[in-house]
Amino acid sequence: MSRIVLSLAALLAAVAATAQITVFQPIDLEAGEPCDTMRYVVYYDLAFVEDTTDAADKPINEMTRLEVGDHVQYFYSNKSFQADSANAIVMKNGGNNYNGDGLIQWRLYKNYPAVGKTSLLEKFGMDRFVCTEDYAAPAWQPVADSSAVILGYQCSMAVATYKGRTWYAWYAEDIPLDAGPWKLGGLPGLILRAYDAQKHYDFTAAGIVNADPQALIYYKGGKYEPVNRKTLNGIYRRYYADPVGYITNNPKITVRYRDEFGNDIPSPKNEPYNPIEK
């Protein structure tokens, strides 16, 4: 049986950068199946706090993108989009040199596999999971006398308690799209900024573009293992309690716990975990 040997230095670098540790799988190079025609792309600068136990922990920034189709919406890291584009070239040329994802490794499809459904894609080590759930928009309440200009658009604010957090959203009625970052939507205009009450997650629109006429949205979870929310939450807890231990449970992987001088060192435990959905 072939084995994959990972250096702890590489694993620690991934953990320190807040990225989940993933091990390349052939399906990571696949483009996926087209599921809708892309109409718009909205870029959001995401600032998020991972370690809420450390008051000095500064927000981490990641550029994200929302692909808006006729029905499907697809939200993920822009670095992951760039990796997908590079991997398409790798596949075309018959290679297998995988380009990795961004710090935000999860991907969310709204209105897929059907209208009123969401599909969340996650990666842990060699494992690939998809969690499909019913979707309900937040029950927004307007904030009186609220006004802001974002990207040149006049915006109004609404507030809602949703998925364990209180969210504030600025939306532009001049952009009549029921869309926003992550699972946020259900307002009479595109959400251009959204943040939770503690500002652990803060999305700010950085740009809006029309998609190329031939552009498609691709679903990449066709070969992922289906799990329900309860199972996925258990995986999150196991992984973040001991990320290296989670990886090494796979018999095909060996991890060497040594520093740059060859000395034995303990594996990381109890990594910070501040999920967007509680």
C-alpha cells in the first residue's frame, strides 16, 4: 500500500495560516458539472476572526466571490477560483500538480441541487464532504433612518438573527438581485455589506461585474460524500480538537512530528474554531 508522508512543518504552516489541512485527491482537479449559466460575479472582501479567545487576534482577510446565475448562486474563495482555473490547465495538459485553495476552503451553493436547497462542500485531509439542507432566508427587519453609500449605490440596513448570529446587512435596491455573501439573502436588493454583531465575519463588496456570455457555474461536489448537518458538526469538532490526529487516522498517511532540526515535537491540538454558522 502506498503511503503519503507529510512533514509537520507543512502541516503547522497550514494550521498557522488558518487553512484546514487537506491532502490532494484526483477529484480536486476536476472542473465539476455545469449547473447554471453565470450572469454576474460579486467580489466581497471578507475579514474574519478565528480565535475569539485571544483579544489581540487580528482579523484575517480573504477575497471571496459570489457567482450569480439564473437560479444557482455559488459562494467561495477567489483564490480557490484561481486554483480551479490553474487546475483546468493542469488537467488539459495531463498533469497532476494540484494548486491549493484559499484560507476559506468551504464552498456554498444556493438553490442546488434544487430551488430551496443549499449544498455546502468541505475538505478535511483526504476526505471530501457535501452537506445538503433546506434553505430559508433570514427574517430581516428594516433599520429605520439607515443610509450608506457602498460602491456608489445608496443602501439601506436590515437586521436579523440567523444561524446563531445577529447579522446586519446593507442592501442596494438599485441592484434588484436577491443575493449576498454566504447564505445571506432575502432582501429587495443585492447585499453589499454584511457583518455579525461581534464583527467576527465582515463582508464588504469590492466589485460587481457582468459574467462572460458563455460562462457557467460548475458544481464540484458530485463525488463528495453526503453527510447531514449533525454529522458534519461532529467532524468539525473532531478535526479542530486534533487536526493532525484527524489526518493520521487515515492509514495511507504518515506524519513525522519533527522540527527543522530533526527533534521530536508534539502535534498541534485544540486549534481555534469560530464557525460562521453556529
